[in-house]
Amino acid sequence: MRLSLHAAAARRPAVILSYAVAGVSALLSSLCYSEFAVRMPLVGGAYTYVNAVFGEYLAWVTVANLILEYILANAAAIRGFAPYFSMLLNQPSGKFITPWRGYNLDWWAFGLCLATSGLLTLGTKESSRVNVILTLLHVLLVVFIIIAGLVKSKPGNAQPFFPFEVRGVFNGAALVFFSYIGFDSVVCSAEEVQNPSRDLPLGILGALGVVTACYMLMAAVLVMMVPLAAIDTGAAFAAAFVYVYMDWARYIVALGALMGILTTTLVGMYATSRLLAAVGRQHVLPPLLARVHPRLATPYVSTIAQGVAVAVIALFTDFADLAEMVSISTLFAFWMVALALMWHRYCQPQGPVPPLKHRALVGSHMGFIVAASLAFTIVYQLQAASAWVGMVICATVAIAAAVSLQLSCKQRNAPMLYGVPLFPYVPALSVAVNTFLLGQLQKPAYERFGIWTAVITREWLLSCQLQMVEAFLEG
């Protein structure tokens, strides 16, 4: 909820369309995730899929960025608990924040992270019950906010609709994509689903549709309730109801925000622990992280480890400005999964490996799709008067490459149960859209991404050297 408010204040009424654009990107990615989840119903999500197709290094880069983003996102979410809890008690938002040597300590965030970690350690049945209860209450409160907000809305407050022109919509979409970081968490429970071929696609696509509709409606309500100058970026919805003289509603809104924060943190920490366990099984990280409790049947070491990490970060750091840095790794992971699905369908059969000529032909088509998408994004960023000509050419090349891929290359691994519709156009479009949104992010996000990727590459090389030494000593 806090990120939607940030985006609404930053991008103004067109943030409604920003959520729609981000939702389309997430939808395309979710279709790719769903096919992989049915084919490989294993814990690990993007790591498992990319590792099966492109190997351990690219899988490690992908999942290491996702792990970092989950940890940062969980810390950012839980930091919102204390301010909203203060508002619920009719106290200043900083009531429970303790200044100490330049830091603003949030002991509520610290304690709740440890409590959530403990709950997840007890098992998915116990934690899922709590999550269901909190989610139902949160949904009821979201419905209340939408209905009550629409009653007090004034369409005139949403003018001008495009204060930053159309470019503001796409810049906003890259920013608010942070809000979709959790949908792929459903995939991380693949091993615990009884009928993954049916339940996973329904769960992913259903959740995504409902969430996107809620995001757009709540953004519309906010920008029509309050003029731009009156939007409170810290607690926008609660302040909006005060602005329209519905002071009593601020308490309901604060309670709804608390429910959302708790459910977001619970799902995020669940996914992170499963990712850590999956990587531990591959010995890229210490195998201890994959250890499963003999009675509770949960990866308790990874659950506790990431819980402590999130708790410490949330105690010391306010993550209100990290939306772009979280979005970049999520978009990168979705980009990798779409490419992995195309290669998996065409070049990874159950039987003999296809000839080199076939793999080279598939790779060249995929290369054209990526290159055309990247060129389209670069031409768009140039903002030249004739840029549309170059964009049309790039789009034509990408479409032609996808059509040629379908017509000239035979699929060697067609799905038996669930498959992405309109293949290969859906994953190709996912690559193009994610490339475009990645191009809307700012320089600091890429600097952080580059530094982190360099660090994890070094760790991967050290891990490989250690494995080689161990193999040599054992041999």
C-alpha cells in the first residue's frame, strides 16, 4: 500500500495506467512461470527454471538478485507497521520510532520479523491459516476504501491526467512494478501443492488479476479524493479520508494497512526461505540452509536466517526510496524466465539433444528478439522527433523474429499438461515488455545491480573453486 501511495504522489493520476502496464508485464511473466511450475513442481521458482535451462551461473545471478530484493522488500514493508499502528492509536506516526546515533530504530519491525520467522518455522499449515485470516480481513477493508473513497471522489482532482505526458506512465510502471514482486511466490510452494497442473496456473493468474484490479481502483480513488498538493506521501489514504472529513475512516484504513503489511511480509519471507533452501541444495550456498526440520518438515535454517537478516535491516533502515532498486531484479528475473521457456521448448527434449544447427537457429531468433527489444527501448529514450520511425522498425524486427521462430523451428519439448498460450509470442512479448520497463529505471538502480552482480559472481567463482578442491582431494 505504501508504494502505491508513493507512486500516486510521484506520477499523479496516470499512475492508474502505470499499474495497468505493470500488470500486463506481470501477466505475461506469470504465464511463463505457470508452465515451468507445472513442468517442474519444485521449490525454487526462477532459480530452478533458469538452472535447468541455462546452467548454474545465470541461475545463481538471477536468484541472488531475487533473494536480495525479497529481503529488502520485506524490510521495507514491515517498516510501515509502526507508523500505521501509531495512527490507529491516534498518535503521531513517529511515536514508536527511536532515534539512536543517526539511526531511526524500529523495534516493532524487528520483533515482527522474528515472530513471522518463527511462525513460518512451525509449518505452512499454521502460517497459511494466519495468512488466510489476515488476507480476508484486508480484502474487506480494501473494498471499504474503494467504495467509501468513490463516494467522496471528485473527478476534477484527477486533472491534468498526464502531467508528465505519456512517458510518465511508463516511468511509473517501472516504479510500481515493485508491487508485483510477490506473485511468483506462489510458485515457491510447488512441492506442497496437490495438483500443480491445475492449482498453480489458477492461483497465479487469479491472484494477479485481483491484485491488479485493486491497485488500479485504489489509485483512482486516491487521485480523485485529494488534489495533488494535499496528498500525504507517508500515509496517503488515511490522510485522504481526513481531508474529506471522514476522520473515523482513518482508523479503518490504518487497520487495513497493518493487515496488508503483515500478509506481504509473511508471503515474502516464506518465498525467500524456500529460495535459500533450493540454492543450498545445489551447494552454491552452504547446504545447511537446505536442512529440513524432522518433525515440522520446514526448511527451518533458511527461514530463521533470512528472518534475522530482514529483522536487522528493518531495525536500522528506512526503505521508502528503494522501489526502483527492488524492481530491477524482479524484471531481470522475469526476463530470464521468458527466455528460458523459449529455449526449453525448442532445444531441451526428453530424448537426444537437437543438432547444433537447430540450436543455433533458435538462438539467433531469440537474439534478434532481445536485440530488437533493446534497440526499441534505446530509441524511445532518445526522445527525438523521428524516434517513432526507429521504434516501428525495431518492433517489426521483433515481431518478424517471433513469427520466423514459430515457422522455421520445430518444438522439441511441447508441454503435456499446461502450456503457455500463443507460444512463442507470449514469452517473446514478455521479453520485449520487461526490456522496455528495465529501460525506464534510473542510474542508481543499475549501479546497485552491477555492484551486487559483481559480488555474487565472485562468490560463485569461489564456490566453484572450493568444489574443485574437494573433488580433487576426494579423488
